[in-house]
Amino acid sequence: MQPAPITSCSICRTVDRLSSVAAEAPPDGAHRPPVACSGCNLREICLPFGLSAEARERMDPLVGRRRSVRRLEPLYRTGDPFSSLYAVRTGFFKTCVTGASGRDQVTGFQMAGELLGFDGIGTALHTCDAIALEDSQVCVIWFDQLETLSRDSAELQHQIHKIMSREIVREHGVMLLLGGMRAEERLASFLVNLLHRLRLRGFSGSSMLLRMTREEIGSYLGLKLETVSRSFSKFQDDGLLEVRQRNVRVLDEAALRRVMHDATS
């Protein structure tokens, strides 16, 4: 069941949040679809990565179901009750927060094999929006059950700590982007990182389809739309990229990496 559309009415917002939680809760006696981490083709890049076969099988009951999210619809909104983590199975998401000025600030982009929902652990409420950038599907991982199992499995507990540590490192990387790099260095770093993540998932080693808009890239990198467009044009003029709307082909990755490392030289 898909959540009802978000409206400006506060009552409708409350109904939407309650409906979202109800959609994730498994009905008593209901048959769950066969969802298993141990047999998933994303297990080498998702939560089970590095776990023993036995630990992977113990994780299978944690995945409550799969949930489909249509393009531009929310997986969850700021203030929604936290109950689950979400492993992206297919598709692409962005996370964003609303600043004091009312403008959205993009805080990350997530693709297949990556997890969403850590923002809700501390307060039991989500602190950002997670929006699908294309038709997507996630695996719903019940967090209370994950906690219980991790207390009995040092292996799984260590894996969760590794993933949370990776999130902290990612946030530090974003702070470095926003604080110490010029516009071209920020965009080069973003593209190299995106290319690396896509390669891990078996995609092309040089070509990529950007699911996010240039405005969303600018929001993430702390740049104006015009600056992002100008940087793309310069990379294309210099022979680093071939850009056709959202289709980007990297022609000279070594040169792109040199631009990225200019900030630390």
C-alpha cells in the first residue's frame, strides 16, 4: 500500500505518517513474500557483505517485505516515526533537509545496495526526507529485530558499526567538499565517487546516467545551478567529459582525478 500524497493540511500529514507505518507492519497471520538476504544478488554490497553464510541466513527473518516507491514520492518524511532501515534494491534516492529559510538542502544520494533510515535511530523520528529519484524498490529491515539479533551476533554487530562508521566518514567528506574545495574540485570529486559506486554495481566503467538534476547536484555540493552548469561545460571543453543532458561519459578519468586532488595539493 502506497502512502497518501503529502498535503499542506496538518491533519493529512498525520494520517499519511500513520498510514506509512501501518504499510510497513506485517499483518497478523499474513504471508510474507520470500525475501532473503542470503540469496540476494546485492548481498556483496549491502548489509550482509562480509558476513558468514550462517550470519546471512540468520538475517533473513529481519527483512519484513519489499516496498515500491514511485519517482518523486517519499520513502519517509521528516518527523515520521522510525521503525525500520531500508536497503535500496533497485532505483535511486536523495535525502534532504529543510533549512530555516524553507529551502531544501540535499544531504546525499543513495543507490542499490545502500541503506537509508539511520537518521531516525537517535530520536525514533526521521530527521530528513528520503525521496525516490526514479521508480525504486527497498527491502524493509525491522530495526528492533536487527538490534535483538546483533546482541546475539558479534559478527552482525560489528558489521552495523562498520556501516554507521562509513556514514560518518561520508559526512566528513561532504564537509570537506563544502569547506575546502573550489567548484570544479567539488564536481570532479562528486563524479569520481559516483563512478566508483556504479562500477561496484557492475555498471559501465566510464558512462553514467545522472538520476539527479543539476540543481540537486548543486544543492548537495553547495553550488548554484549556474556554477554547476558552467563546471560541466568546462570539463567538456577541456576533453574530460562528454555531456548530453543527463548522460555523462568520462573521457579522461585521470585528468578528472587530478582536478579533484588539486584541493589537497
